[in-house]
Amino acid sequence: MDLVLQAWGGAFYLSSKILLALAESRSGASKKKLKVSAWASYLIGVPAWVIILIGNQNWIAASIETGAVPAMLLGLYNAYHDHNKPNRLFNKAVTLITYASLIFGLSFSLYHKAGLTSLSQLLEIGMMLGFLLGSNYLARGNNVGWLLFMLMNLCTAALMLLQEKPILMVQQLISLGFVIYGYHKTRLKQP
């Protein structure tokens, strides 16, 4: 079952990064379609990641995966509406849930493990900051999200290596390449 979950979560998260990165080199309907598909792909991969992370007692990471779902939905909403129909209430709710997830995951992990006691917790904190804040920034069209995703990919790859999840480790390293590509494409578009 572990390999099935790794393949499921890894495939959908990798495809979302590929689609988001490719969208940066497109325009119009093609860009919109790629971004909508990317955000939908993220959402499909969430359950597998949450199951794996809870199974390894990665409480910080599991809470951020769950807490990032609203940001993914915001990304899907904004991509569908081409960022032309902002929803202030949705934006505020996503921000609130993002920060609540950060606080909950970190607090629960510190309580459960009686403090900051392991390398895996440090990696989870890097993963948490990169994933939640990166998703939040990208959902709003802010390119800083790409930099935060780089942090997330590196921390997640290291965590998966420590926990003997080779498929997910390789997926994260491949994703890093597409994140760098996406960031580079957005930098080329800036004046």
C-alpha cells in the first residue's frame, strides 16, 4: 500500500508542478487550462500525502498538507477566473486557515514530541513554510511562491530520504527542476 500511496501522491504533485511551470511560458486559454489542471492535480494528490505523513507521525507536514487545501482551491478559483474576479472573503479565509494550520501543526508536533527534538521536525518546518506560504503566494499570482516551493522541495526530499520513501524523494527532486524552470520563466517576464 505504501508504494501505491507514494506513486499516487508523487504523480499528482509532480504533474501539478510541471503544469504550473509550463503555464508560465503560455498565454491566454492555454495558460488558463494548464493552471486549472495544475491546481486540480494538487488537490487529487493531497489524500495520499496526508495518509503517508500521518503514518510516519509527521504532524507538522500532515497539517500543512491539509491546511493548504483552501489555498489550492483559491489557486483553482483564481486560475479559472484569470485573476479578474477577486473574492476578498475567500482570500481572507485562506490566509486565516494558512496561519492556523502553521500554528496547529507546529504546536501539536512540539507537544507530541516534547519539543523540537529531531531533524525530521526541522525539515517539516522548512516544508511547512515552503508549502503553505508558497501555495498561498502562487495562488495569488506572486512569484515569491516559486522560491518558497524550492525550499519545500529540498526539505521534503530530505525528509523522504530519512523515512525511506524513495519514490517521493525522487519526485521532489524532479519537481525542484520544474519549480526552478517556472521561477526562471516568471523572472524573464518581469521588467
